[in-house]
Amino acid sequence: MRKSPGLTGRTLLLTLLTTAVSLAAILLALFSFSQYRNTITHLSQQQINTLLTATRLVQQTEGLMGSSALLLQAENHFNRRRAMFEIADRKEWIGRMVAELESNLDGGEAFARIYQVRDQLIDNLTKVDQLVAQRINLRADVFHGESSDPDRLQSLQLIEAEIGELLRENRRLATELSVAVGFHVSAIRSEIQDSVQQVNSAIATREGLLLVAAVIALLLMLTTVFYINRSVVRRVVALQKALSQDRLLPADIPVGGRDEITWMAQSIQRYVDKINLHEARILSMNRELEFMATHDALTRLSNRHQFERDLERLERDVGKHQVCAVMVDIDHFKQVNDRFGHDAGDQVIIGFASRLQEALPDQVLLARYGGEEFAMLFPDTPLDGVVRHLEQVRQQIERLPFELGGQLLTITASFGVAACGVGDLSGCMKRADQALYQAKASGRNRVVAAMAECQEGQA
């Protein structure tokens, strides 16, 4: 039976349809933005620039009137020439702006009148310049003369009157120029508004088309989502729930349909079967490795590493318990190895550990510390009680000999005990070790308690 990629084909078809509608909407949006950009460019490059030029023309005209005020206030020929230089500069700018307006707009009588008003303003300012020059000269003559000349004073009055008349005429002309420019500004604004309305109308049409495309794309997306949820997500979720079980069996994996997910589920079934077989072997090996990592292989007691971990755990509660640490060493164990061999020595260690386990309460921590050394921890037990109990254990070990190679061998042991109520347990173990060495130095086969350290710890 030929496998048909139905899931892939149907998903691809829905994806292509959604992509096509989305691309159409994007192209329509790009076309709308292009048209909008062209309109904005036209407005900014022509109408807006023309509007700004007209505004600057009005500002330059007002500045021309300000420059005429500077000319009127000139007290000497230097200030007069400086004011005329500024007037000439503004005249040039006004000429450029009028020419630019005329090139952007249709000319006519309005522009002829603007040129006429501009020329008349400049002529009046030239006359004002001449009158101001005469006024400066007359004032200089009056100032340096020995006496006032009535004719000169009368001439000054006439000049002032004529200057005032010219300035009033210039203000009227400036107002007329502003009105003429304002007419063109109003026309520019109307044209801008018409362009904006056209753009808004075109955008509204495009918005309708984009809305239709968006609705179609949304329906296709919802169809795709529904199909993926029904054909993919639900089946994958069911598969995930099955795979999340603690003990998964191949029969727990749902298989249905004839598509890629079905093939994947069948492959998972085969892998689960293999994994279960390997997992059983690994769990067995892990349990064995974990036991070997924390226990002594010979005596099956906790090893030194596990004992130190238990020591760290009790370290947090050392202030709540009276703890006694014990170090034990088999006396003359090297002689046993030398005389009977290492196998016999191992038998002695195994039997010794077994007797310790049988003789100690369940709450006592017992571990093989290394070689023929053993370590114990007695929680919540006073020192004198521990010493009495260890003495009984020592006597019991001494009374029961070991059988090695058909011979009975008496084994003895030395015990070092230390107690602590507060402080660190590692220090307590060190004191117990010192007590053990003291027991061995005193002849072995005895229990020695670190009395001084115990009293110090209890203090």
C-alpha cells in the first residue's frame, strides 16, 4: 500500500492560498502607499514649497518695512548706507520669491500688480534714502554753524514731512502686496485640500479592498488553524499524554490515519518496546551501582563516603542532639593477614562487621571507615551509656573466637569514643580517633573515652 502524504499536501494547499491572499493584500497596500507617496511628494515639492515661498515673501516685505525704519533712524551716512545695503538685499530676495511664485502658479494681472507694488516700494525707499541724506547734511550744517538758519530749519521740516508721507505710502503698498500674496496663498490651500480629498477617496476605496482581502485571509487562516488543530495538534497532544506516562507500553500509543503522524506513532511504538527492555536492564544496573557507591563491597556496610554524607546531614542538627562518635580498630589485624592470608582477613572483617551490626541499636550509624577501621555515631545517647554498651560489645567479640582454616582465633578490638553537644561533628570524629590511638597505646582491647574533650564540648 503506497503511503500518501495527505497531511503535508493539505497543509501546503491551505498555506499557499493564505499566502496568495496575503500577497495580494500586500501588493494592494504597496500600490496605495505609492500613490499616496506620489501625492505627498507633489504637495511637498510644489504646493508646500509655493506656500512657503509666499509666506517668506510676506515676511521679506515686512522686513523691508523694518529696514526702512532703520533708514529713517540713521544719524549719519554710514548707518544710512548700511540700511540701504539691507534694503537692497531684501529687494533681491523679494524679486527671487516673486519670480518663483510666478513659475509655480499661473501668471496674470495679480503678478503684474505685485511687480508694480514691489518697484514702487523700492522707488519710494530710494527717495527716502535721498531725503535722509539731505537731512543728515542739513543737521550737520546746523550743528556746526555758529547760529541757526531759519531756512535750513524749514528745509528739515519739509524733508521730515516728505519722509513721513513716503513711509505711509510704503505701508499701504506693503499691505496691498500682502493681500495680493494672500490671494495666491488661499488658492494654494484650496488646491492642497482638493488633492487631500482625492487621496482620501482613493485610500477609502483601497481600504475596502484591503478589508475584503483581510477577511478572506482571516477565514483561510482560521480554516488552517482548525485543520491543524484537528489533524495535528489533537493527535500530537494524545501522543504526548501517552508518552508522559511513567510506564509506557507500545499499546498505549494511539495510532490512526494514514499520514506522517501515523508513521511517527508506529516508529515510536517500536522504539518504546526497545526502550522498555533497555530501561529494565539500566534500572537493575543503577540500583547495583548506587549500592556499590555508598556501601562497602565486602561487609555491605556504609562506606566512608556515605558515612561522611550522614555526618554532614547530622551537622545541621548537632545543636539538638547529644552525639557520640566512635572509632573502632581490629587489634593486630596485619598479623592475621600475614599468618592466614588476605582471604582469611576478609572473613574476619566480614564476621567482625556482622557482630557489630547485631550488637548495636538500629539508630546507630555504622560504617567501614577503611581497612580494619570502623566508625559509629550514637545520636541522643550519653557518653557513659555509650561506653558501657561498647564495653559489652568488646567483651562479646573477645569471647567468641573466629574459625580460620580449622583453627579458632580470638579477635579483640580497640574503641575510641568522643561526645559533643554543640560544635562540629568532624572535630568530634577527630577526638574519637585520638581516643582510639590512646586505647591502642594503652595495650589495645579496651574502650577509651575522650573525657576532657567531652567536658569541654558540654561546657
